Amino acid sequence: NAGVTQTPKFQVLKTGQSMTLQCAQDMNHNSMYWYRQDPGMGLRLIYYSASEGTTDKGEVPNGYNVSRLNKREFSLRLESAAPSQTSVYFCASSGVFGNTIYFGEGSWLTVV
Amino acid sequence: DQQVKQNSPSLSVQEGRISILNCDYTNSMFDYFLWYKKYPAEGPTFLISISSIKDKNEDGRFTVFLNKSAKHLSLHIVPSQPGDSAVYFCAASAEVWDNYGQNFVFGPGTRLSVLP
């Protein structure tokens, strides 16, 4: 049972470099999310996609872009990485209202 | 301003005793609540949930209590085991997007240590 799969697991970037975090879910969920986790801040929503074809900003969208490629895949792009984007990134998905949200294992990103 | 608060960053409990983790929220529109458990280097995993029509939900050693008037919920773990040592996140939800999904707001987490 794969659930939510995200890649890469670890990445070190130099300031100004770009990269894309990939995420795929095999649970036929409509909604997908990208969160970041920072010490003492919990999980903060970056972007979400309520359904295929739609994306919206969350609490901390600045510096990021997303693409909902199809129902399964939702990618997060850092166009010009900054040290403030050093964090752990989690992709997640959920089904209809009342269901739970399922997380991937996380991507550790360091920007130097 | 945080809509979901977990005011205790950490909690230590002796094995076999009860662990009580607390969560407060400010948005009265929240009507579905979840608890997640997170081990280091892993993603959060779902533990237990409760909807606003209930005031208690139980699953084995885990019980969640909801007090809507106080905007407060708590997670009780009885008896606590060393394997329960993890970070626990409280989450709340209110929105429904065209019946397809919802937005989840997470608290900052409480680190539980169960001492043998």
C-alpha cells in the first residue's frame, strides 16, 4: 500500500537554485496538499488542490508554485530557493468531507 | 494568530499512566477534529478523529474528548506505552470545497515522552 509518495527524500540546494518536489497518491483522492513543518510552527499549508484542475494558495505560498498534473500527482516548485525555505515538506491527500488526510513521508530540504 | 493551539510543547509521563494532550481552537466554524502522531523522519499518521456532533470518541487506548462550548479538545492515552513517544498534532477543519475536500489547520504539536 503506497498511499502518498513524495520525492526526493533529501535535497540540498544553493540559494537561487530551483527544484521541484514530486508527489503522487494512489488512493483516488480528489484533494491534495503541500505543507511545510518548522520547529514550533506545526504544519503550515503552502498550497492545496481541492480537485483536479484547481489549485489555491494556503497560509504560506510565497516563493512556491504548484501544478496538479492529474488526479494522482501534485508537484511543488521552488523557483529561486532561499534559506528561509529550509524545512521539511509534506505532501498529503484526502477524500470527501469527514475523511482523514494522509501524509507522505516528507522531504527534507536545506537551502545554503 | 494561530487558530489551533497546543500550549504544551512537551509532556513526560510514566509508562502505564495516563497521558493527556490538550488542544484549543479559536474558530467556532471548525466542526471536525483529528489527532495525528509523528515519529522522527516519518510523515504524520492518523490516530483518531471526532466530529462536532459528538463529545467523545474512543479507539482502544486512545480517547478524544470535545468540549465545543470551551473550544477545547483533549486526547487521552491509557495506559501510556514507551512506543507512544512521539509528537502529537491536533488538527481542525471547517471548509468543504464543492464536496470534494476540506482544509485542515494544524496545531504546533506536543512532544510526548513515555518513560519506562
